[in-house]
Amino acid sequence: MPALGFGTWELRGRAAERAVTEALAAGYRHIDTAAMYGNEKQVGRAVRSSGLDRSEVFVTTKIWNTDHGYERSGKALDRSHRELQLDPIDLVLIHWPGGRERLETWRLLEERLADQTVRAIGVSNYGLGDLDELLAHADVVPMVNQIEFNPFVHARRRAVIERCRQLGAQVTAWRPLTKGRALHDPVVTAIADRLGRTPAQVMLRWSVEHDVVPLPKSSHGDRIRANAAVFDFTLTATDMAKLDALGQ
């Protein structure tokens, strides 16, 4: 899994396809979508028309709450395959831990992993209790847990991140930029000014240095390109401590 991804929540229709095309041109090789987003078809089309070899692009999708259960989740995943047309799908997640039949959904995902129609399986928005419930019934440990993660929720996420690390599960981050709400925070902007970087780049680099894969989303080409430029600088230990403290 590439260490930076491109999120597509709230991107629909042609805007979604254009944004993913821009992201791939900017160097992103990890695209995150979901059945609930309603843009799997556009994501698949952008990847296929990019000129990139299929093996170069890591694509994630998710099974929504209303599709829990062995048969329903199987049909939902078949729809995702038809929409994306990117077989095999690199990663499929249970989108939320809601729904009484979510353990049956996991059984279906384990079977699809075994028959190699998906390359990896995981969960999203799972807390400690949700993980424990799944582990008590699972044959395969989830490979990923996608959660909200940014400096302002850091303290509340430490326990679940530590549990994921014990399990060998990679954590990925939705809303790594707080939907832009915290980009003017004085701590973030002071670090950005000192480094000659954007506040968004600082927050994404913070996530990368925590070994969490951020999934920033934008429909603006300049922001898409800027958000990709987070691997040619580092944050100091003092910077990291200041950013960590925002979540207290």
C-alpha cells in the first residue's frame, strides 16, 4: 500500500473522474473509494484511462452498512467489481461496524481473499470493542483499519492505533485535514511558515510520520498536487510533539 492515498468522498460524476485523473497525474498511486460514495465507476474509468499499469495503482473500496450479511455483501462486492472493472480489487473494507450481520460479511471477505478476487481485506471505523468482536470469530486478522485521524483527534485514537499495530494492521486516515477546518490553527501555521510549506502538507506529513496513511481529498488540481508533496521534508521531534498536543 502506498504511504499516501487520494480520498474521493463527496466527489461525484465527472468531477470525481477529473479529480482522480489529476491525482494519478500528480503521482498518487493509492485511490480510496466506497460503494456508498457513488463514484466507483468514475474511479475505475480514471484508473483505466491513466495509461498506468494496473499493478501500479492500489484501489480500496468498502461495503456499506445496508449490505451486511453473507449473501448481500457478496452481491454488493460483485457490484463493486462491475463498477470498478479493476480486478482484482486491492483492498475491501467493512465501511462501518454497524449491522448485526457484519460477521457474516467478514466471512464473505475471507472467502474472496482466498479465491484471490480481492488482494486484502480490512475494516473501517472499528474501535477496540469492534476489533475484539471480529477477532473472536475471524480466521483472518484485518489487514487495515481506516479511521478518522489528524492532530486534533490524536489523543482519542492512540489506543486503537496501538491495538492495530499489535495486530499488524495498517491504519489509514480519513479526514486527515479536518475538512480544512483547522488549517488556520496557529500551531500548524507556525510550523508551516518556518518550513515554507502549506498547513495541509504539515498535517499530512505528521500523519505519515505516525505511520498512518492519510487520504486527503480535493477537487482542485493545485491542492491535489500540493498535498502529494510530503516526502521531501520532515518534521522535528518538537514539531511532532506540538502537533500531538493539539489532540489533548
